[in-house]
Amino acid sequence: MYSLNVRDHFMIAHSFRGEVFGPAQRLHGATYVVDATFRREDLDADGLVVDIGLAGTTLKAVLEDLNFRNLDDETEFTGQNTTTEFLARTIFERLVAAIRDGRLGDGARGLQRVNVTLHESHVAWASFEGSV
Amino acid sequence: MYSLNVRDHFMIAHSFRGEVFGPAQRLHGATYVVDATFRREDLDADGLVVDIGLAGTTLKAVLEDLNFRNLDDETEFTGQNTTTEFLARTIFERLVAAIRDGRLGDGARGLQRVNVTLHESHVAWASFEGSV
Amino acid sequence: MYSLNVRDHFMIAHSFRGEVFGPAQRLHGATYVVDATFRREDLDADGLVVDIGLAGTTLKAVLEDLNFRNLDDETEFTGQNTTTEFLARTIFERLVAAIRDGRLGDGARGLQRVNVTLHESHVAWASFEGSV
Amino acid sequence: MYSLNVRDHFMIAHSFRGEVFGPAQRLHGATYVVDATFRREDLDADGLVVDIGLAGTTLKAVLEDLNFRNLDDETEFTGQNTTTEFLARTIFERLVAAIRDGRLGDGARGLQRVNVTLHESHVAWASFEGSV
Amino acid sequence: MYSLNVRDHFMIAHSFRGEVFGPAQRLHGATYVVDATFRREDLDADGLVVDIGLAGTTLKAVLEDLNFRNLDDETEFTGQNTTTEFLARTIFERLVAAIRDGRLGDGARGLQRVNVTLHESHVAWASFEGSV
Amino acid sequence: MYSLNVRDHFMIAHSFRGEVFGPAQRLHGATYVVDATFRREDLDADGLVVDIGLAGTTLKAVLEDLNFRNLDDETEFTGQNTTTEFLARTIFERLVAAIRDGRLGDGARGLQRVNVTLHESHVAWASFEGSV
């Protein structure tokens, strides 16, 4: 299996509801450094996992929709705790949609799996990996 | 598959027996920076892989039993080379026991896999991953 | 010159006022991974720059006052853009006050300089360094 | 599954052919920081994944054949774009050959999988993982 | 003293002349991960060391002039070994010129020192620091 | 001022005497990842801070004298707490001696300052910097 990873980041405010979250029930925020990893068994006709330029610009576009926002105010997340693991899956789904829409190029239609990891500090991260 | 990782560290002395270990047969030591990664297919009722606070305190408790010790003097390791890969599995087993004992909370009973990685320098690490 | 560094982190929400800040004028947030570096020409009577245990617990206490908060709501910062460089100086001043109050131990009274660096992503950080 | 990783690096020049590569069609170069990860279900008779000393010297020997070279001039790569993903597989195959030749020791014959990751910057890496 | 750092990278080919360089006399290449650090005693009118957006785009522009090139073919470097330390100073001088030209904004005219660090692998880096 | 850094590591056992050290009074150990930074105002005749090959082999030789040892048994450290800050200075002095002995080459006689940083975990490091 081949993998290719690109990294970027976004910065948001949010709060959580539920006693399990302790002080994180208060409005706070996070920088998420994001690793998007694309996987496939065989390379495309150009000998690539994916065009790394398109992978980077697509990841940046997906993160721009979240960047510098208070996620508590975003209607798409109403009633949802925007935990790191939830956001990893959200970004995964948007990258998979981009692959299917051809935004990562025709070669990218051969991608088989995507992993999205959100590093929230030097000691904690969460990820979601699934099939395209 | 969702994953969530917490990081901590411990510092021990030990020595190895066997020619394959070369100068590491002498009493020496190591800092191990430990990544404990918890995995499951679906999130718990709180929308989490595991309560990250409990994950962190449980990892710290497991490492405290080893921290600032000479592993050559610990009776539980008598006759055992405490290699990085062996210690990764030891910590894995103790985390799995903690999950089963409910020390990571009821939601954590849905955890399916755990990975424990011990970074012993900027160029070497070992890990063990298995089912809960 | 000897230096000793301890690392911790905190997570906050805030917004900025002024066109120079662009989209960061919206309420957003950040994880700051904080390096607190203590410096002196000569070691203390115990052969230390500072008791690393006290250094770590003092840094954690200073960061706890900021952690999981919306800085826009904190009266101490009213009318102030809480930029990374401003927060680096704020934490510097609180650590210097702790040194003077003896919270880092008697040996720490010999500390001469402190550097506080706030890493806000994998590509950006800011710091403040000054005399005790 | 146990894993053990050793890290080293090499520095090469090369160019790519094909419009998808944009400015990388010009002769340029890269530092590749290489992680070679060896995996197996059970440890060998010495309680190891692999002799870490032999793993490190074998990785260094494999990288030395590429180090400080212009890959465009190497006949083994004629007509081949030496992308990061291609080089990851090339190094994987050479490590697998070394395992089969006994260069990592008799215990290493029990290795089941190898992963080779090439970090080309702070934001991009590619890897290949396969069976021995 | 306040500091603010932005990070980016570039990838080049080059060779060195002189026996001291050993195998690096052959045409090879490198990825340089670049940290540009801006320093001043007091913040500007916006409470900043420098507009981080302009700092990042200026650094990227400076690196674009070098990126994906064979430095042996660049007439500005004729007869010059483009060592990591030399390149650090070259980028330093171009950033200082940008500051003086106002490309980092009016506030940046108060910058006092700049440090440029080029990381060439996980084990080596070089830097140049000087006054603006 | 130009700087050039090389990184290596060593692994030792030791214990500390004094209540301030708490559980670290027990025999334990550490991996120290070591950054040796060489500084000078002007480059040597080859356009270098120092021959990076000689810098790396000299650092490795200095660390080999400590590597895989129990520092409590080394007569040179009798009655001395081998704290991270003390070890940073010890390695600094040995590197300065090597410079003066010509082991880093004739060009290295122009070196003006050396910094030695010992990273003992992902959250703590200590350093010593002084003139040659």
C-alpha cells in the first residue's frame, strides 16, 4: 500500500456540552494541525498516489471553511459536540467528496483509503480512517 | 476507524543479557516517550473514542509503576530482557486491563484496539498493537 | 549560560480588532504549546538551574488561569489584542512574579533570564525573553 | 503486531517529466528523512523484532547507494520519475532483499511486513508498506 | 526582546567544490525547512512583532526565487559554494531588504534583528542572525 | 553570527542525591538527544562554520565515552549529581577541548561559541552555552 501525506492547520473556537468534558464545557479554542493521508495499492498513470499540489490546495480549501470560526455558531454543527474525533471524520468526508467530484484530478479516482489526523497539542491527537 | 492518542514519558535503568545487545549489556538507561493510541469503529454515547482525561491519567498511572526504576531489580521482569518492544507490550497489556476494569469509563468498554509506541530516541521507536 | 526548559500547553478562544488581523477578527481559538526556559550563569547549591518539578507545576498553574477560556471575556485583557507575542509576555511576567515570590524555591532566586515561547501551529511561534 | 523503527536520511538531485509536476520538472533536489519500520506478530528468540544495530546499518547501506547523487544520471532509474512514493517502494524492496539475504540476521527471517516512509519536508511524506 | 517565527521550505540541487566536502562534491540536493525569526524590543502600534501574514508571504516569495532550481546554474552564485550557512545568510539579506523596502508593512520598520535557520535533515541545521 | 548544529544521542543510568530530586534519587536512566551548536561571526576559508562531518564524528566520540554506562560508577563523576545541566556543560567542555586540539580541523579554530542542549523528554531539556 502506498500513502502520501500533506499537512496544514486551522484555528477555531468551540465549547462542549456534557459533564464528561469538565472545563472544556467553557468556550475555548484549538489549533488543529491536520495530516491528510491518501492511500492506494497501485500508483496512477503519472506514477503518483495523488497530485500533491491538488492534495494540498484541496486540504487548504476544506480547512478554510472551518478556519477562524466559532464552531458553536455554525448551523451545520448545531447540537453536535465538535470533538477532535468528530472533526477528523468531518474533514475525511469532505476530502472523500472532493475525490469523487474530481477535485484531486482523474488519477485520484483510484484512491482507496484516506486518513485524517488532527493534532491538538504536543501530547494529543485524534484521527479517522476509512475507505473512499 | 477512529483513533485517539495521548502522550507521556518515563525514565528507567536496565541492562540486557545476550551478545546481540553489544554495549547495551552494560547497565544503562532510557527515556521512553510513550504514545498510547485507542481505536474503535464507532464513537461512544458522548461522541468520543475515550474520555481523554481518563486516558491521560490512566497512562500516567501505568507509567508511574515503571518510572525512576532499575528494571533489573523489578521481580516481575526477572529473567526477562526489558527491550523496547517488550515494554511496549507490557504497557499495552496494562492499558487493556485498565479498560476491562472500567478505569477508562464505561464508554471505553467499546474500545477495540490499542497501540503503544515507545520512542527511545530521535531515530528509534518500537510499538505493539493488539485487540482489547 | 545554563538554560532549563519545561513544556506544557493551553487552549483558548479570542478575537482581534484591527484590519491587519483579517479573518482573525472573527472569534476563533488556538492551542498554545508553551516552552518556559529559565537561564542563569551559575547553578544553584543543588547543582540545578531550577527545581524542574516546581518549574513544571508553576508553569501549569500559570497556564491554568488562561486554559479553556474565551480571552475576550477576561477583564484583565479588556481593550487588549491577546496576540501570541502579548501572551508570551504575559506568561513571562507571571513566571517572573512566581520566581520573586519564591514559588520556584529559594534556589530559583538566582535565575537571571526567562524566555517564554508560544507555538501556535507547526509553522508559527512567538516568544518574549527578558531579565528576572 | 510488534513494530520497530529506525531513522536515517539521504540527499539527492532529480527532475520530473510530465506537466503534472509543474516547476518540479526543473532539476532540483530533496532531503529524504527515512523511517524504516519492521513488523512481526511474535518476537524472535532474543525477544526482538530485529537487531536494531543491523537494522540501522542495513538502512544506512541502502541509502548510501542513493546518497549525494543525481538520480537522473542513475541508469537503474532511466525513464522513471523518481517520485517520493516510487523511492519509498525502491527502498522497501532493497530492505526486503536484505532480510531475505540474511543481512539483518537469522532472527530477521521472521519479519512479516516492512514500511518505508520518506519525509520530504515538514508538510509532506510518502510511504510504501508491504509483506516481506 | 520579542520574537516571531514563520516556517516554510524549498528544494534545490547543487554541488560543492573542495575536498572537505567529500561525496557532496557530486551533484545532489536538499530540502531546506526554513525558520525566519523577526525580533524587536517593543511591539508595533498594532501590538505585533510583524504582520504574520506579510511575514509568511514575503518568506515564501524569497524562497520561490530559489525553489526547484539547480543552484549551480544560477549566475548569482557563480564561484560560490552554496552551503547551508551561506544560504541562511542569503535569505537573511533578502528578508532585511524586504523589511527596508516596506514589503512587511510600515510597522516592520521597527524590526531590529532577523534570524534565518535552514534545517537540512533531522540531525543538522545552520543559521545566520544579524541586525536589520 | 553563523551557527551550525549536529544532533546525536546517548543512553545512561544514574541516580541523584538530595531530597529535591524526589523519586529521581532512585537508580533510573535517560536518553539524551544532544544538539551541539557551533557559532562564529565569519565563515572559514571553505565558507563553513565547521566541517559538518568532523563535527558529527567528534560529537559521537564525545558521547561514546558516556553511552551505555551507569554514571554512578564513573570515577570522574564521583560525588557529583549528573543532572542534565551538568552533563550539558561536561559535553560543552569536551567539545571545546576537541576544537582546541584541532580535532574539528584547522578552520574550526575560528569558532567563538558552542551551545550544547540535552533533550531528556518531549517536555524538558537543558543547555549550556559558552565561549570557546
